[in-house]
Amino acid sequence: MTEDEAAPTDDAAQGDIVVTARRREERAQDVPIALSVVSGDLIDRTGRTNLIQIAELTPSLTIRSNNARNTFANIRGLGSNSDQNDGLEVGVGFYVDDVYFGRIGASQFDLIDLDRVEVLRGPQGTLFGKNTTAGAINITTRAPSFEPELRAEASLGERGYHQVRASISGPIIADRVAARLTVSDTHSDGLLRNAYNGRLVNDFDNLTVRGQLLVTPTEALSIRLTGDYSKQTSYARASSIVGVFTRFANGAAISNNFNDRVARTGYVLPYDPNDPFARIVDFNADVQADMEGYGVSGKLDWDLGGATLTAITAYRWWDWYPLNDQDNTSLTINIRGGTTNLQRQFSQELRLTSNGERTIDYTVGLYYFWQVIKGLGRYQLGPDYAVWNSPNANRALANYAYTNFQSNSVIEPRTKSYAAFGQLTWNISDALKLTAGLRFTHEDKTGLFDQRTVAGNDLSTLSDADRATAQGLRDALYPEIRYEVATQDDALTGSVNLAWKPAQDVLLYASYARGSKSGGLSLGTLPAGVSAVVKPETVNAWELGLKSQVWDRRVTFNAAAFWTEVRNYQAAITENIGGTTSFRRYIANIPGVRSRGVEADLTFAPSRFVSFTASAAYVDATYKGYVNAQNAAERRNVSEVQDLSGEQLANTPRFVYTLATDLVQPIGDEEGYLRVDYTHRSSYDTSGSKSQYTLIEPYGVLNARIGARIDDSRFDFAIWVRNLLDERYFTALGAANNGLVTGNIGDPRTIGATVRLNF
């Protein structure tokens, strides 16, 4: 075997990847925390273009997106387990080039020109700060280059999929100023067909542009300026009807169930509701899931000799423009529904980090964050609302009260956050290191909720009794209400970590971390007894880990065991109002949550031509003391609440594993390659109520890519298949009080091809 044949592939030895998980450049294998690193090269090789796809390569990370605003992420089962709420902040921090994104929905654009994605598991509050109680996703993009560089690729696939991406970089002034411009444009047809108008549903068009300027006036000083713009337009979102249940779990009949309503209105479903994989839906309301995101940032690094001073300034916008059909029919029940989000944020960080390695290494800093979210809700009812939802009401009066009734609301949480932090590493010896850090955070939050009736029939023309009845019907859904609320928090968080290297490529570590997620504001129409102020969430986490490499680093094995206790876990809750097609959403504290488990990653790369990887995570994440949880729809005739203590958290499979192999075959001066990866998830509940109808069955997805690299990899052509075995699976299921079960269906098998140029 030659020396070249013996060398591992680029990603085979993850320890050879440089990361900034501790705000300094280090080999991944030398960092005593649990992390997964997906390099830009691996992202290119697998064809992943967004965060949800990249998460498939990291078993402990789960990301689900019913739509951009309702995107949630959890690591080890913690972070966020359900739809978003404007007053709730997720526990998984999302960073791009050291800039924190206050709304994880802003991550749902295409990710372009990536150098690497680091998934840091467990509380990261000391250095990453704001709301990283479950972990952090740390993305680094490719910086401008002083050598001319051109990357371009084009992809075509089934169902109208096409994508064009290009990045050009080079010097403007030799060794002093360089620039990079990156563009990506992606389109995919929808995977569902609307029987009402024949249109394909859940399509998308994404455009992303990023420009960067790197200025190095001296060898000790660098300034990186970045501006980006992203836009998505989409005829979405629609869920498929999966089935209907007409009896409660104890056998009692559900009155006014979905089938009763269909019969009463004379509505005929134009498809079989028990065959969701026919991928047909039926709705008549306008729908869209459009968004724009843009931002500017500047990063200064100044090498002072013994330390480097870093300053990061950023301002970002994220605008979300939804329209929803809430009734899953082509009847005119709900005319309009959706909450527009206009989010603005500013952040400033100052950080001083020691250079090199000395007896004491340190990082200290200050951080400021400001955010405002303007949520603009618009909900309007149609002429079929009364007959569909209220069979026992005075039909004429209910029609008069509901038809064209529109309620608009303003939801406006504001945040100011201030923090000071520091972390020290005592290099006791070459083999033994002790790291400790503290962070103090003060946060002020204010919120406004203002809900008004803006349209509808004039109730003043009714008699006093009828007017009171009609107003009561409206108020049960969208009462006129206005209030303001404020809260502030002080939190002292920190971590301690002991790392020991008994051999050159073996690292053992033990750590403890205390994290905090700031209190939230539950802004909306709240049930009785629910406070508008949500308590802060506190986390205590313990971890033991091993990182090792043997056989000249051809074999890498990493493992971690963790135990995390959460107090006052913050959860977003969605309630179906009285069996209607209207909903109420709010935030509540769950008394406690515990997450414990083990993770392992194995890479075997006997040569640069062969690499095998396996990753697995077992997560036991359960509720503690959750005795008043919302009951499942099929059990609400017995009680509105249930005891979920000891049950697995929503959207958290107990067991996830990923297997992959990369093979390279030289063909003369060129080479062919094959990539195959498989991800499997065990069953999990998506409703948070342990409903038998919202249990996702276990499933696995196999992807493959075969191609050739020509002229020293300047040209790359690949044919790829996603979901090769055409696995049928759901990513979300929901059960309504009327017995209707809906779901989001996973993507079917998709075949395509990509051509890539690198100069």
C-alpha cells in the first residue's frame, strides 16, 4: 500500500477537521465536548443543501419544519419539541459566522458556500450564550480567497427540481483585499396535488445571494464584511388527511365528528381519506409560505501578540408572510389564517482570546442582543363555518355571527440581553487539562398583545339576547383583548470540564454544565390559570466522553454518556378550540424533564479509497411531574388532562442511527466514486399528548450518489437518488377533536443529476 493509499479520506478522521467549538481553532478530536462536524466537502458529496437535510447526518439533532415559523430543533430531545410561538425562544442556538439568529425559521433558506457545520451537544451557554441549553449549531462559511477561485454547479431532478449555485472569489488588492460572491437558486414542484384547482402544493422557489469582503491591512488585522439576502416563495403549506376516527378510546361515539360534518354539509371528499400516499388534498383558501431574510455583519480579528481581540457586529431582518387553509376542505369555512412575522435583531460581541497554548488559556467577552418581533395575525371565517362547526347553535344566528367575521391581532415581544463571560483552561500537564467558565446574563423582555375585530356583520342590529349570544360565539374564538406584560431575568451559568489524554490520540473527559433559557412571554388568548409570563428554564447537565483514534488515525471512535435535568421546561402548546377549525396557542412550563443516553461515532478509513462511518444515539428524554398534560383527542371524553410523567418527549425518537460508505475507484488519471448513506429513526409521538393516532412508525431512508471526477476534480458529474427504496413515512401527525387525523408526508424517491465545476 502506498502512502497515498494509506491516507484517510478528507472526512474519515474527523479529528483532522479544525473547529471553533470553544471560540478558538482546535482539532475536533482535541475538544473535550460532544460534537459532530459535517465538513463542506461532505455536504457537497452528499448533496445536502439545507439544515434539515444536514441534520440527517447527525443522529442527536432533530429538526422539523411544518413551515418556517413553526420550525423547531432539539438535541438529545431538548430545545424545542413543537410548533413555535413568538414569545418562546428555542434551546438550540443557531449561528452563522459567529452571528446568532434569533429566529430558527431564518435557517430554512438554502445554506450556501459552507466550510463546515458543527453540532455542539449539551449546554453551550458559557461561550455561545443566549438560549443554548440543549446545544448549538455553529455554521462557518467559506471566507474570501486571495487566490482566484470559481465553483459552479447545476442540478436537475424529478418533479421539476432544479438548482443552480455559483461562487466566485479572488483578490481585489493583492494580499490586502479579497471578495467572494455566492448565488443559489432552487426550485421544486409540490409533492401534493390540490383537487380543488389542480395545482401542485408545497412547492418552493429559493433565491440566496451572499457577498463578502475580506480586508487585511496588516498581518495582525483582518476585517470580514458580509451581506446576504434570501427569498422563498411557496404555494404551501397543506397537510394530508391520514384518516378519521369516530369513537373515543373507550368506545363512546364522538359527536359532531368529521364524518358527521361531511354528511351535514353535503361535502364529498374527492379522494380516499384513508390513502394519504395518493398525495391529494382539497382546499379552496389562498395559501402561501413566503419569506425574506437579509442581514449585514462585520467581524474584526486583531492579533495583539499574546491574545486576539474579536469584535462582531450584526443586524438582521427576517420577514414571514403566511396564508393557511385551516379546515382541510374546499368548503368556505376558514377564509384566511396566518400570522405574519417581521423580526429585527442587532447583536454586538467583544471577545479576547489568548493565543497559542500556555499554562492558562483564556477567553473573555461581552455580548449584547436586541430583538423585536412584530406578529400580525389575521383570521377570517366563511359562510360554511357555522354549519361545519356548530350543529346545535341557532343556525341563522350562528351564520350571522360567523360569516366574514375577521379578527386581527398584534403580537409584539421585545428583548434586550446583556452578558459577560469568561472561560479558563489550566494546562496542568501535556495530558491533563481543567477548563471552567462562567457567564452572567441580564435580560429584559416586554410584550404587547392586541386583538381586535375588524370585519363581520353588525351585531348592533340584533336584539339584546341575540347580540349577547352572537358575541359569545365570536368571543369563544377571538375575543377583543389587549394587554402588555414585562419580565426580566438574571442568570449565572457556567461549566467545568476535566480532560485527560492517557495516549496521544486518546482523550477522556468529564463535564458539568449549568444552563439557562430566559423567561418567555405567552402572548395570545390564554386559558384560565395560564400566566403570560413564562418562567426561565434551568438545566443541569453531566457528561462523560471518550475520543480516540488508532491505526495511524484510520479508525476513529468517539462516545459520550449524558444525563440532563431540566426544571421549568418551556413548551409551546396548541389547543383545538371546542372541536372547531380554530386554534389557541400559548406557552407553559412543564415542571421537569430528564434526558439521558449514549452516543457513539465510528469511522473506519483504511485508505483514501474506502471509508465507512456509523453514528448512533440512544436518547431517553422523559417528562417529570407532568400531571396536567393536555389529553389526547381520543381520551378527552374522560378527562381534558392526563399524567405524562415518565413518557418520552414529543418528536424525540429513542434510537437513531446513520450508516454510510464512500468508495473511490481510480480510472486512469480520473476517478469514479460511490456514496451510500442510510438513516433510521425509531417510533416517536409528534403531538405531545401520547395519542395513538400521532405515533410515527419506525422508518429508514437510503440515499445514494454515483459519479466521476475528471481533470483533478475540476469537473464532477454525479447521478443521485434520495429515498432510494421509496420508503413511505410521515414527518408529523396530528389528531383533532373532531376525529380528523392529518399528517406531513416524507419525500418520495427522487432521482437527479449534478454537474459541478471547480477552478
